[in-house]
Amino acid sequence: MSPLVRWAEVYGESPPLQAVILFAHLAGMLVGGGLALAADRATLRAARAGSADRDRESAELQGAHQPVLAGLGVTLASGLLMLAADLGAYLGSVAFWVKMGLVALLLANGYFITRTEALLDREPDRAWKRLRVASAASLALWMAVVLAGSWLTGAL
């Protein structure tokens, strides 16, 4: 018996295991997304403010990446476990691929944000304009990922 088939059996026969993995998936989204949303909100506020607020936010923004990535890591690991438990259903689902596309856009936007932060010392006005756009996109993408996840849950 292949490991995927065995995992699907174990997962399918254990509601407590399913609950723990779903909890990990949602908790990772809550922690990572919550921190990202707070950072995005602060970035949007700082982009409209003076240089003192921007300097403080710049330091805060750089400190937010690690916990956001940790939350996404937990979400990724738990998502892979759920995927492995019902590969056929997920891979055949339009909702799954929409969600994966949105996650890819979210990660690309996060990369764009980190690259833009490198401009803050050299070109602060340009960087803050870019950060404002990227933070607004981040807010929208986090919400869209949650919506796609809700759609996926109903589609399976």
C-alpha cells in the first residue's frame, strides 16, 4: 500500500486528526494573516503620515515578516496533509486552483514588499508609494484567499 493511500485511510478514519490538521491550517492563516493585516494597516497609515511615523513603521514592518512566514508555513504544511488525504478531489477542483493562484499572488506581493523595503533608505517617497499599493493589494489578497478557502470547503 502506498504512503498516500495509507495516509488517506488514517486521515479519513480519524475525525480528531482531521480537526487538529484543520485547526493548524486555520490557526496558521489567523496568525500569519492577522499579523500581515495589522502590518498592512499600519503601513497604509504611515504612508499618509510624516517621516517620524514612517521611520517607526519601517522598523515594525521588517519585524513582521518572520511571524507571518511562520504562520504561512504551518498553513502550507497542514494544507499539504489535507491535499495528500484526498489528492483526486483537490487536484480536480477549480476552487483549489483558484486558491493556489491567490496564494501565489500573495507570496509574490510579499516578496515585492520586502524588495521595496530595501528602497526606504535610498528613495523613501517612491518606496512608500509602492508600499501603499502593495499593502492594499495584500489586504485584498488575504481576504480573497479566505474566500477561496471557503469556496473550496463547500466544493469538496
